[in-house]
Amino acid sequence: MKKLVLYLAILCHITVAAGCNTPSAAPAEGAYRLLVNGKEVEVVSFKHYFYALFEMTDPVEVSLTSGTAIETHEISPISRNIPSTREGNTIRFTIDRPQYIMVRINETERIFLFAERPEVIPTENTVNILSLGVPNDGSVNITAQVQQAINQTAANGQTLLFPPGVYKTGQLIMPSNAHIHISKGATLLADDACADAFLGPPGAPAPRRCFIFIRDASNVKITGLGAINANGANLRAKFGDAARIRVILSANASNLLVEGPMLKNPGSWNTQIIYSRDVVFRNVKVLNCIELSNTDGINPDSTKNMLIENTFGYASDDNIAIKATGNGGLLGDVYGIIARGNVFLTKKSSLKVGTESRAASFRNILFYDNDVLESDRGMALYVSDGAHYDDIRFINNRFERHYPDAQQRGIQFRVNRRHAHSELGKMTNILLKDNTFFRAFPRRSDISFRGEGIGIDVEIVNLVIEGERITSAEQANFIIENANVTFR
């Protein structure tokens, strides 16, 4: 079986006009060749998986050829109902609209296709960073020049445009009113020469270890189809735990928009949004090194009013983990978090609240219309620090396969004490409605309150597992402990 270990930067413009290129040679063993409407798109791999990015408006014909034999293949999300044919080592299918899909080959190989709407490059009130004499070949560290350009354009209410190229820097700080547009073909690359370059400014309160730092700021935008690469695998190999940097860290910020970019290769959690308000993540690609520990996807932390929409994520740890850590003294109740229309894979929990739950309450949280292609736990709620979870809804989510990790449970909701002196929390008004598991997970789902009395209240409506609608606790065969669980 192919061992896929290369780094990937797909930045190739594809139009949907008819026509074919002259056919190239078949892909080498362990590689893939991708044609979209007859035009070749680069396919590169990163840590045991491949991906490719292209733009489209009308439906496109896709041809994917492997350099080694294809015995089985599957296109996910299954809910998209994308028919395909296979001739020898070539798979053909149509993508009818911009979306994110995975082609699974021979059970273990994953190719992610990011079909995007055409990128809109800002032209008005925009400063091209190349006009400031900043090099874009990745040969030298240009932190000072880039930071100065960010500060100046933010002060002037302008957009800072990064054309295709590589911009190697240390930590970049986004002030209020900053807007950077990272064009397709452009990469902000963390310099792996020194982990201390990502500690944050002297005197800044924790947390601050990250690549892109948004602290005490408002009206910040990061857009474009380019990439932000935190270089986490290299940094951690060199500097160990000192290099546990996030791609994006927002602390006490408001009105934040991240739309379009790839957020790649963190040394820790990919993105942490802590004690912030009015945040939108849309059409973002979260691509972590799945060999590194603790590389969560997106973690709203003591945050209010955040939307995570039409995003793709592959993580070695939780895809979304809604938390209240209290890091840096930034602690508040969680309210109004929506995750909808996303496509996720993880070795751990996918749609999760907890385990850090140090706030008083987590309320009005919605996971809606998400496709989870692999996970150890599909839906997870953990209260270990005394919080009250209320009005948390999982509606119309779909789960395809389990990942063989520690739990292998489709659903796990638990209330316990982290320490003997910890407060004991509770869960009320938890709703699961119209959720589907295409395959049953190996172990029983678990809804448990580790205290006296009834501490969890859950309603489960129209749960389908392997085509069978579950209407009773006996039929579900769940572990239920000190919990009121209603099926209908």
C-alpha cells in the first residue's frame, strides 16, 4: 500500500470551459493524476493524504487516475449521492456545484477535492504587498516588512493583498480593522528557524503562542483561497513542546471573518477563538498533521455568537471542541455557536462540547447538517468542570465510519468531576434529531451522569443506524446511567 508522505500546496486556476490538454504520462506509483474538464490539476500529498483545489461555476467532469491498482473506491460525503465509474485505475464522476468531497481508495487512501467558487480578488482600496518591495520567494524572513504593511493598511482602512508566492515570517499580529487577502497561490509560511518567534510581543498576556495573533482587536478579516502554513511538524520536530503553536489565535476580539483560506499544519490546536464575539469561519480548509498529538481543528473557547460554515477539517484530535478553558484569565459563558454544512474527519471526537467546561453555562449551541466521514466519537458532550449545558442541538448530521481509537462510540455524553473537589455539572434540553449513522460504531453509545440523581436530560428523535430507526432505549442498546433519555 502506498505511503503518502509529501507536503501539498495546490494552487492551480481551473476554468470550466470545454477542452482537453494533451494527455501526460500516467502517474508514478504512489501518485495521482487529476483532470477537471480535461485540464490537469496538481495533486500533492501531506502526511498520508492528498488534496487538490480548483475553481468552478458550472458542473465539471472529474477524472482521477492512480499510479497503482485501484481495488475499491468510495466518494464521500455519501449524502451527496455522487455516482462514479471506474475503468482500470481511473475513476470518473461529475461535481455539480462547489463543494468539498473525499475519494477513498483501497480503504486507506484519502484524496480531498476542494471545488471552490471563483476567487474574487479585491481591487478597490487595496495595497499589493509586492508594491512595497517585499520578496515573495520564501528565501528570507520578512516579518518586519509584512507586519509594517499590515499595520499601515489597517490604519488606512485598506486591504493588504498577497499575490501568489511564499511569504516566510514569524508571528503576525492583526490589529483592529486589518484585512489581508491571501490569493490562490500565496502562502504565509511560518519560519521554522526559531520557536520563540511565535511567543507573542513582550508583556502580552497568555495565551499567545501562535502564528496569526488577534488580540483585543475588532473588525478583522482574513480572506482568499491561499494558505496559512504554521509549519508545525517541522517546528515540533526541532523544538518539541515549545513549538505547540496555533495557526490562528483570537483572544478578546470581535467581528472576525475568516473566509476561504487553508489553515495548515499547526503545532497544536489549529484555531482557538477565545473570549471573542461575532466570529464567522466560512469555506475554510483545516488540514492538520495527523501524526502530531493535540492538533484539534477549531476550538471556540468562552466565545459568543460564532458561525462555522461550509468548512472542511481533518484533525488528529477533535474537529470542533467548544470549550471554556480560562486560559490567560479569559473566561466567560458560551452562547450562540453554530456549526453547519461542514465536512469532517478525525481520529477523536468530531462534533464536541468540552471537556474543559470552566464557565457557568454553555447555551444555544447547534450542530446542523454536517457530514462526519470518520471519527472515534461522532457526537460528544463532556462536562468535567461543573458547567450547565442547556439547549444543545444535533440536527440532521450524518456519520459514515468509525476511526479505531479508544472509544469507538457514535454518541458519548458524560458528566463527571475532573478532580475530587470539582463541581458536578449537568445537561438539560439536549436534542438529537434526524441524525444518521450509515454504519454502527463497534461499542455502545454512552450517556452517563456520574453523580446522585438524574443529571442529564436528552431527547432523541428519528435516529437511524444502518437503515434502522431507533425508537427505544432497548433497541438502541445504549449505556444510560442517571440520565433521562427519551426516544421517539
